[in-house]
Amino acid sequence: VGGALGGLIGMYCYRHKTKHTSFTVGFPILAALDLLFFFVIS
């Protein structure tokens, strides 16, 4: 749980794949779904 959020933070801290639109749009959506799933389950 929370892996997508950590990946998002790491992506921006190390500027890894930040110029690719699919990553800059897809990762925040994935992080939001991850958090939503966490709150629905708990």
C-alpha cells in the first residue's frame, strides 16, 4: 500500500521520466487509485 505515492515522489525527486506525458499523467492517477483503494478496504 502506498507504492504508487512513493514512486511518484521518487520520480519527481530524481527527475526520472518526468518529460513523458504518460508517466506524468498516469502516475498521479495510479497514486489516487491506490489511496482510494486503501480507504475503501480499511
